[in-house]
Amino acid sequence: MPKELVSLLGIELPVVQAPIGSAATPELAAAVSNAGGLGMLSISWSSPAQISRLIHATRNLTARPFGVNLVLEWDQHERLRTALNEGVRIISTFWGNPAGYAQAVRAADGLLLHTVGSLADAAGAVAAGVDVIVAQGMEAGGHVCGETPLTQLLAEITAVFPAMPLMGAGGIADARDVERVRKAGASAAWLGTRFVCSTEANAAEIYQQKIIAAQARDTTMTTVFSRGWPDAPHRVLHNSTLQTAAAGSDGDAAASPSPDIVAHSKRGLPIERYAFALPTKDMTGDLEAMALYAGHSVERIHDIRPAAELVRSLAGVL
């Protein structure tokens, strides 16, 4: 049997807030960790100075463990060094081979979590020396690295690597979902879409309301939002940009040479229609047209709640 995962991570409840890109905040990560779960920051596109500020801000709000996530589509060695130098010891990686990062995490006495979408990817992660596998089912929102339903993927991984600490991700929204994935072999649940609909998340109101109104059939796997991250499948809610892409004559709207600006960031930077950025509270423009990442769990998300309340509810203690 694998070592008890909650003890390994230094947490109390088997609930992990996925690193939901720019919707993740120090306030969200700290609230999840303070409630007994594991909060996560997304630092894949942040400068070292920004990473330090995020970590310090989170640490000012919690004395409990929290982690950071790095997407390996890009070289992340400098960002990893910054996080480790700031004392973070829980590192998660995604979308690439973690082998080149495992030694640095191990040398810092840290824990390396890696997200996989297939048994073959799990085998590669084990060979790379990761400490925890996050099994991502095809039901997940955001960027999805496999095509296997979560319960099937958990069964496949546990059959081959029974001693490997394992989390389950994809289509999880309530306590029954958490219990379901734990019975399927995961020691903890990794949730993204549910925490997008938390009061601490930096998600635009229209994005949250679209999730609340949606059913699983309102999500789709696509590669439309590929400016900046090409050829990376992702699950999003249907919106005007998908309709525009479907009506396009060139068959690849995201590759259009003419940028169509739909929104602007807080600093006034333009955001193109097919960019992989998600809409945040401080953006202006046609936010509905941006990437509305969401998984099958939308059909069981009906409100926006404080993260601490969500953690306790998901763990069945509320």
C-alpha cells in the first residue's frame, strides 16, 4: 500500500486545489491549505520576482503547506530554482517529461507531483523519480493530456504501480465524487473547475456564471485556444469563439494571421481571440469570448462559495 498521501503532503484532508492558471491566487491557495487541504499556485508564466511575491503573499496568509505548478511546455529550471529557494517543497509538473527537474526537487528535500493522462505517461513519471502521480481523466477541464476516463486510468495505474501515491483529477465537484475516485484507487482528489467557482479565485464573474449554468454536454475538447500554446488539447465551455472557429473557412481559425482583439489585461495589454489565457476579474472586454476552461464537473457546480467551505464539504466534514 502507498504511504498515506495526506501525511506525505503534511495536510489533513484529501482535497487539492488544482493550479488553475491566473485564476489561482495567494488568497485561494492559503484558504484551501488553512482548511486542511493543499492549495496550489500557478507560476509557469511568472518572472522570478513575481514568483517570490506570490509565495510571500501566500505564506503571510498560511503557515500550512502549499505547492506550486510548472507547465513543462516551457523551460522551467529558473522558476523551479526560485520556488525552491523561497522554501516551497511541493512542486507539481505537467505537460512534459519531469526527469530533468526531479533531481533539483529531491536535493531540496521536496516532493515532485506529476500529472499524467495515460499508463505510459505514468510509467515515464515513475522512471523519472516523481513522488506522487496525478492521474488526469479526460473529463477534466483546462489542458488535458490524455483520452482515458478517470476511473479507468486510476485502475490501470494502480494495477501496475500499487505502491505509488496517487491523486485523481477530472470531473470532480462534490463529496461523492471525491469518495468515488478514492474507491477507484486515488488517495486524494485534485479539483480545478470547482475552485474556479470560489470567492477567492481570480476568475471573471461571467466565467463563473457560465460554469454554474452549464452541463457536461456544454463542454468540448478542442485546440482552438492555441495562440501561445500550440497543439495542446483543452476542454472548454462552448462560446462565441468556438462558433467563430466552426464557421471559419480556413479550418484553422487560431492560425489566422490577423489578430482579433477581444479583451485587455489590467495593464492594458491586448488579448487575442484565440489566446490560451482565461478571463480574470481585472480584465475588460468581451470576456465570454476567451477560453472558458471547464470540466464535466460543471453539471454539479451550482454556486460560488468560500474555498474553506468547499474543502470541508468535499472532504465530507461539512
